[in-house]
Amino acid sequence: MKNSMTAQQLVKTFTKNEKKNKKTDINAVDGISLSVTAGEIVGILGANGAGKTTLLRMMSKLMKPTSGTVQIKINDTEITDAIEIKRHIGYLSNNTKLYGRFSTRELLQMLAAVYGMEKSQADRKIASICQILSMEEFIDNRIEKLSTGQTQRASISRCLIHDPQIYIFDEPTLGLDILSSAAIIEFMKKERDAGKIILYSTHYMEEAEFLCDRLVLLNHGKIISEGTPDKLKEETGEKSMRDVFSRLVIREEMANEH
Amino acid sequence: MNTKMIKILMKKELLDVFRDKKTVIMMLVIPVILYPAIFIGALQVSAAISSRMDERTYKIAVCAEDDNALYHRLLLEKSSASPENMTDVSESNVDDETADESYNLEIINAEKITDYAAALENGEIDAYITGAPNDGKMCYDIYYLSSEANSEHAKGIILKIFEEYAKELTKDKLDALGLDAHAILAPVSFEEKDTASSEQSLGSILGAILPFMLVISLLMGTMYPAIDTTAGERERGTLETMLTLPITNRELIVSKFLTVAAIGIISAFMNILSMGGIAFYMYKLVDMQTDVQALDVTKFLPAIFVGILAVLAFSLLISAATMCVTSFAKSYKEANNYITPLMLVVMLTGYIGFIPDVELTPTMAMMLVANICLLIKNMLVFKIDYMTVAIVLLSNIAYAVFAILFLSRIYDSESILFGDAKSGFQLFERRSNLKKGGVPAMSDVWLVIALTIVLVIYAGSMLQLKFGLAGVLGTQLILLSVPLFLVIYTKKDIVQTYGFKKAGASSYIGGLFLAVGMFLLNIVLSSWMVALFPESAANVTDTFSELMDGNFLFVLFVIAAAPAICEEMLFRGLIFHSMKARYRASTAMVCTAVIFGIYHMSLVKLPATSLLGFILCYAVWMTDSIYPAMMMHFINNAFSVILSMYGDKFANTVFYKDELMLSDILLLAGAGLICLSIGSAILTKTRKENALERKRK
């Protein structure tokens, strides 16, 4: 059996403060079930506030779901414990900042220790990551002094240190220049081909279309459509992913109104 | 919890904090450079001021109807400032000590000035003297401005001159009568000799400043790392990164706590070394000028050892306290705001250590901050009582552990991180947002317990000292009102929270048996504790019997009725019911009983009060109502009141004996246990019947 990650009926309820001291409960994620298998890139698409980030946070066990479960299967072993699941995940988002007062090398050494790696093993791993992401020139500089692109590469190196089987990236290319995003996309492709599980969210439709094996469209915390890019295009009769997305969202909104 | 993981995380936290310039400055630069600089600077400034004061010429106006006798005397004094005349004066003086001093005075004749007060005000003169004969002797008034340092100094000089002047006059009169002036004016000779060893003197100097400085420096030392590792980490966005790692919440918080405590300890030791250095320097300065015994530093070893333990225990406490405060903050700035009140509280309570005559009693030993100050102060003057040392250290560690457990409970990184953050306390929520009904949440209950106990310790003991019995009533009102405020503010169900439910007659009968049983057992327990700690027990009895002095009905009301209502409502009502809603009934009973025992703040009474608390909880649980427990509490306390007010009538019965015989103990314990079993059996039966009835309905 291939490695896989499965979420069942995930719900996350937030209590929102509205005007006049009234509180309302909002389901940011409202009963999502999702399964990703090894060698597959699954893209989560959705407008702002659709629940992408909350979903990915629950999948990576940063956030406890109000209800529902997440489990992973690695080498035919089922894992449900949050701490154990975290061992197999490399999670990256715009909110996972790095310790500015550390150098990238120090950061990686600390992380390696947390993941229980021996020092010699860690040093070898750091050397190889450094080469893959070509960080030689800045690996010993303090992170607060790095440029945006360099920081992003340092962030990716953080996700690589423990050789995870699962990557969960929340808008990894947001705000990056073409070269930097290309490097990240290249990285994801390579990891997929190496049999990793990749789950990622983005706003960029074209990027999702040519990168993802499967797309999941979210709206108001629910999956409104799911499938390969070709299948979605066929279903809506649109040619570009952008139009597919708009059509599906509008269709959903109309359905809700009736 | 994995210690290896905590070590790794601690290493990371330490590295992170040490690369923060603010912390390093707080920790190193201030103690190592600033303190000595301030100290030596202050020393030089004060030396400069005092030498300027000595060199200054003070202008004094004299207007006295004494044929210029004083005027001439002052002129003589002025001329005595020159070295040649000094010996002359000292010979003519009875007391030759004052002759060492010289004053620069300018005596202004009265005619030159019209308005003395105005001249004094605008600094033309530093003081003026008026004098008129009254009852056959001269009465002088010395006018000066206490708000002006120069005028104050001038007054001091004048007073000294007057003293000498008076002596001279006496001597002259005695000489005129042909008596031996020296024998009459100095019939005995005396000299002061300080028997305090030089270690004791140094200790008392250190004891006056060191404890407070230590407390403040520990607070300052932990403040920045506490903010940096909690609010700072959240503000910089690295907390979410930490959460992607396979570590538990508790590992995270404990590693942060240990880091903060470690930095606090390092900064405290930097402070101690720096202050110790200054003190030693100061001592050496005195040492070189005067001839005192050589210092035996080894005598300070116990003080140093206990001091180090105290710093360790206190740094745990203060780190936990600062982290409790800063963890709620979303940013550095917010955390800074939160920490200011904490700082004030710490400084004010630390100040208690400065009040003379405040002794380190066992109760005081449990008072936060003040106990550490007093302990170090006592150790430095070699008042060493290892029992008290143990209480102080243990209470600090206990409070710290409590704070950390509390913190790791409420520090749910998820809610703190993802903005879902409620404070965790309904007390801090807007009232309109709260839902009606139910019992209070444990976080609120803990906060109220802490607040109430602190209030009772400080305000309650004040009231008790000042108003005696009426003050005890005040304490009870605190116990009643603070929790009641919580219940009302958070819109909880009063009936459910306090257990205000009807109970049948059999519940009261069962309760009666329980009350008698627990009273008998308590006599046995108390006699054991008295045998174990005779001195503390005598202390307790003393304060108790002092209170009992008064009208019987009033005493009964304050000591028996008020606690039966107020203490029951807090402990068996709010605390027990809130705990029962969350934990198993047995856990809730034990916890409530222990808190009830601790609240009485007496080691001697702890077993008895805890047992009392437990049995009262049991009654509430079995009867589903608080009323039987209130009755039981009243009976128990009423017994005590009767025994201590009319003890002589029970003399030599098992109730009122100095020492219990084995047969007495067996009798009391046997009877007590039988009563408890009967009571328990009745309550069990009632409970079953009630349950059946409820089913039928």
C-alpha cells in the first residue's frame, strides 16, 4: 500500500465577535473529507476566507479540529497521534517565521536535535540540503539579515531536515518573484516524483493547473468540486482554470441562495 | 514529558534570548557597571556636598535681651574655629569632645535687619535667634527653615553651641559656689562598646539593602526573557513554526519556564556579586579608618548557602509569575503593560521586609516576596531557624509549581496562537457575551481562590489585628463577597453553584452524627499536632483565646455562624461544585479539603482542618445540598467556642486535657468513628431513597 493521508469530516468552529457584543459561531471548515496518496500533488483552491489555511493547519495537526479526524499511513502503519503525525510532515506557510537571531545552520541543527537526529547525521543532512537549495553563501548568516528569496529557501530547508513523507504548503509562492517561485515549483515536482505526499494551497490558477494532479475547490468551508484539472474543465466547459473557478463558485453561490 | 527534548528546547531558548541585546544589558551591564557607578558616584556627590557644607560660612542673626551675652558667646565660637584657640576652648570645656568641630559662622548684629522672617526666606541669613528673660532665666527661640539644607545645618550648629553654652554657664555657677563642677556635671562616666561582631554589623548593613535589591533584580532579570519567550515569540511569528515540531505543549512551556528561571538566576548572581563587592568595599573603607576586628567570612557561609537556595526558589516563583502574565499578551508592548502591576505588587510586598519588627513567623513565611526578604535579612544577622527556612523555600517552590501547572493548563498554544484567544477567564470577558447558567469554570475558580486567599492574608490579617473579633467578621465577608461577585458577574446558576437545595430531615440527622464524629476525631488529631509542634500550637491557642474574649453570643456569631455560611459557600459551594462538574467526586472532595486546610494557614491545624473540609464535602455530596454542611460547620465551631470560653467547666474531661492518655485517644477515636459510620449510613440510605424517588418522577 502506498503512503497516504486521510482527513474525515473535519469541522472547525470559530466564535466570532460581531457588533453589539453578539457572538456567532462560524464553521471555517465545514465537514471536509480528503485523501492524498503518495506521488500526488493535491492543490487546494479557494477565495480568501474559504477555509484553506484552517484546513491545512488541521491536516498538519497545528490546530485541533472541533470534530473529525486526521490520520496518515506510512509504510503500512496507521498513525493517529498528533505528535507522531507531525514527525512525518513538513509544513510551510507565511506564518511560520524563522528565528531571526539564528543562522540557518544553527536553526537546522536545533531542528535536527528535536527530530532526534545524531549530530553527524544532522551535519551530513544539512550539507546536502545546503547544496540542493544552494544556500552556501548565506547559511551562516543571521536569518534576519537575509533577503526575501533567501529567507524562503531557508524556510524550505527547515521542512526538509527530517526527510518528511508529507509536505503541506500554504501559499508557498505568494509574493515571490518568478525565479523563486519556479524553484519552489521545481522542488515540489521533484519530491512528488520521489513518492512524497504533497498538499498545497494557492491563489494562482495557472500554477495549480500545470502542477497539480488533483484540485480541490473550497467555498465557505466546503468542497464544491474536486478532480483533475481536465475533469473540472470538461465539467464546466471552460477553457482556463480561472474561468472554471469563477463558474463553480458562482454556481455554488446561486445554489445556496435558492 | 521528555527531558532530552526540554534540554534541546532550552538550549534554543537560551541562545535566542542571549542574542537579544536588551536581556544582556539588563543582566550584565546594569549590575556590573551601573550599580558600582551609581554607588561610587553617590558617595562622591555626598562627600562633595558635606565638605561644601562644612566650608560654608553660616550667617546667623541674634536679637536677644541678654546684654549681648549670647552674641559674645557666638563670637567666641567663631574665633575658636582657628586652630590656636582650639586647645584653649577644649580646656575650658567640661565636655571636650565637641571642640574637635569647627564652624564658620558670621554673626550679624540685630540692628542691621528689620524683617527676620523675610531675610531667612530669601537666604540673607541662615537662622536667627531671639531671646527674652522669663522666670529668671533666658529663653531663646531658634528660627530656621527646615526646607533649606543650609538653614537646617545652621540650626544643628546653633544647638550644639547652646549645649556647650549651657554647660559653661552651669560650670561657672558651680565654680562660684565653690563646688567641684566636674564631679557634679559628670557624676558617672560611660562609654559605648558594641558587642556585635564585625560580621553581625556587616550583616545588618547588608540585610537592610540586599534582600530588596535581590528581589527587584530577579524581577528585572526575568522580565525581558519572560516577555521575549512568550509574547515576543508570538509577535515574531516563530511560535507557529515551533508548533509544526513533534513537541507537546507542556514541553514547550516547561522549557521556556526553565530558560526564564535560569536567566533570572544568572542575573541575580551577577547582582549579588556586584552588591557584595560594593558592600565589601564599603566595609573596607570603614575598616581602614577605624580599628575593628578582622572579618571572618566563613561565618557567612550558612547565610550564603541559604541565600543561594532562596534565590533559586524565588527565581522559579518569579519566572512562573512573570510568564503567567506575559503569556496572555499578543505583543511586546502589551506584555510590558501587563507586567507593570506585577512589578508594583512585588515591590510593595518586598517592602514589608523593611518594616522594623516584622518577624518571620510561620504565617509570614508563607507570604510571597516578603518571606524571601525577611529570610535573607534574618540569615545575614545570624537568626537561623531551619524550620522557617524550610517553610519559606517550600512555599516558594509550591507556589511556583502551582503557577506552572496553572500556566501549562491555560497556555493552549493553539488558542493563543490563532487569535481564537479568549483570556481563558470568563471574569475578563464582557458580561453580555456570557451565557447564563451552569457552574463557574475552573480557571475562574482558581483565580478567585488565589485572589481571596491573598486578600485574606493581607487585608484580613490587618483587620484582625486592628479590630480583633470584628476583623474576623471582615475576613468572612471577603470570603463571601469575592466569589459571589464571580458567580453573579459570570451569570452562573446560584442554586447549582452553591448547592442551595432543600434537604430532608434525615440529611440533617446524618449530618449531626458526622459533625460529632469529626469533632471527636479532631480532638485526637489536634493533640497529636500539639505534641509534635508544641510552640506553634501554643501560638495558635494564644491568638485564638485572645479573640474569644467577649460577649458569648457575638463570639458564637463570628466564630461559628459566619464561617458556617461564608466558608461553606466558598469551599463546599463554589469550589466543590465547580470541581465536581469537571473531575471525579473523590478528586473534588480531596482538592477542596486540601485548599480548605491551606486556607487556614497553620501547619498545626492543617490535618484537622483538611479532615473537616473532607467530611463537609462528603456531606454535601451525599445530601446534594449545602445546608447540612452549614449546620455541621456551625456545630463544630460552636463546640470549639464553648470549649475555649468555658474550658474550666470541662476540666479533666477528654475534651479539655493537657495531654491525652492512650485510653482517652482510643475512646475519642472509637466514638468518633462510630458517629461517622452512623452518619454515613444514614446519608447513604437517604441518598438511595432520593435517587429512587427521582426515578419514579
